[in-house]
Amino acid sequence: AKCKHFFLPQSPPLPQGEGLGVRENVRPCGGCHYQHLPYEKQLLAKTEILIDQLKRIGKIENPPVGPIVASPNPWNYRNHIQFSLTKDGKLGFVEAGAPASVIEITECNLPEAAINNFWPQLEFEAATNVARVSLRAGMDDDLMLIFDSEAPEPPELEIEAGISVTHLYAGNTVVLAGSDYIIMNVLGRDFKVSASSFFQVNTEMAGKMVEYLMTQLPISRSTILLDVYCGVGLFSAFLAPKCKTVIGIEASASSSEDFTVNLDEFDNVELYEAEAEAVIPHLEANPDVVLVDPPRAGLDKTVVDGILKLSPSHVAYVSCDPSTLARDAARLINGGYRLKEVTPFDLFPQTYHIESISIFER
């Protein structure tokens, strides 16, 4: 592969706006928190929460939060859905406020059509060793069925559909049918995504975030870009042609392998397979721009300190949690950065989850 890869030690849908009410004697699903609100009200609530978190936690007096980017499809937008199993083997979701309880479901209005057409056909025996069942939809409605368990024995399976089936256990991936990856397409570009790799669940909105970064980041053919928590390379793949060098950091082995495949065409890309806090303090490069897309817990203090030491001209922060974003924003601001703008993206309609991209200037 041309991409240099370094290994380091690892540490039927509802009409918009009508919503579902909670009926008597029906236990609420723990997935859709805002489904009772018209979509416009959901967008307003998320924007106000983001502003509030930046004010209260980040101590930012007038957060520069712009208009939220709405999802083109408030329903049937998810390319990935994960089920738990009831005691008698029925597919379900965790009950709101009761993480040990699983509610059997008969319909869900969030997955893409290909997933919704398939999952009701799945049947399991009671007391199976499968902890979770996931479905992913890729290009041309290709499907991947993923079993997640702690035991090496795969579940008994009889399936006639031409889909890929994998079994994940103890860090291993066993292919039961088809392939161990699926192809996702964003803005006309294909991405290999393995069964255990992360990928944004709203494909159209992933494209909108890519377009935003391409227009808002000050990059040129002389730019060195550091992409932290780079995953399978969603952002790096579009930014690499515009930069002198792209350096990715990713701890997941499967995502790192996918990154190497997805960016194989580029000679100006490097990848460190390790935890961000193990790489950044020792990085010899001097990046002009740092892009971070951390998990919900946000940035480890070591990572923030490392970014401040590297002193890039710009930091782009892709966040899925306003509270940890606000905490890390305060650290960056105290370290000499100005919060230029924050743009929320509604990747998760009907839920309380808030995605955003913040641009910091030194």
C-alpha cells in the first residue's frame, strides 16, 4: 500500500412532524427521545442545548453557533442499527431508564428501507449466546448481518438472502457468509467498512460534514493535516488531494486496516495505529491543521496538551457530545485559541444526540 501505516502499542415511515406518543401500558423504547416533537422543534431544541452547554460548561459568553444543518431525511436515515435480544430471542431495544430490560419491537422508523425490509424476518432461539445483532446497509442496498457475542461458537443460522454475515467475539471476526466488510459510498467515493469498524450512521449527513470541512478549513498544497481518530478515512480521503501531507491516528485495528485500503491511492498519507495520547506527545511533524473526531468522552487531557504543544493554526473539532465539546473548547481557548464558529449537524433525527463541527483559530 502506498499509504504508510505505522503500528504503535495500543492502550412505513411516519409523516414528518406527527411523532409517536407514549400510549398507556406500553413501555417506551429507549431510542427515540424527541419523536414526540415536530422536526423543526427538534432542530431548535438541539441548537439551544448546544449553546447552553458552551455557555455553562465552556464559559463562552457568546458562542458563535450557526444554523443547524438539517437531515434531508428525518426518518429512515440510519445505515446501521443494533438490536438486543429478549429472553425468548425476540429482537428489541433497551427500555428507557431500564438498561437491563429489552423491549420487543415490531417496527422502527429510523433504519434505511433495505434494513427495515429484512430485519423482521430474523428469528432466534431463546437463551441464545448472542448479545447483540446488527445490520448495516451499504451501496446498492447490500446488507451485512453482524452477531456480537463473548463465545466463539456462532449461532445456528439458516438464511437464504444473499447478504454477508459475520460473528464478532473477543476481538475476532468470523465470516459466516459473504464478506467481512461492506462498501459505503459518500459523495461518489467508496469506503471499505469492516464489520467491527465505525462509520457514520447517516450517510447523507456524513457527506454534508465532509463538504463543510472542505470549504471551511484553510488547506492548500503546502498544508500538513493531522487527522486524529481518523477511523476508516472518511475525512482524510477527501482532504488528502488538497494537502501536502495527511497524518492519521487511529487505535482500532479494523478501522486502521480499512483506512489503509481506502487511502491506498495516495503517496502523501501516513497512519499511526495507536491511541492518540500515545502518539501526539511524540509527534515530530508540525501540522498546520489538526482535525479531531473523538468518541463521546471527548479528548483526553494529554491529547489537548499535545495539540497545544504542536500549535497548529487551526483545530477542527467534530463532536457528538456538547458537554465534552464545551469542556475541551475551554481548554483550547485557555491555551491560546479562539472559537471561530460552531455548526451543528443533525445526524440523529428523533433522538437527543447532537453532532457539531467547531473551528478554532490560534
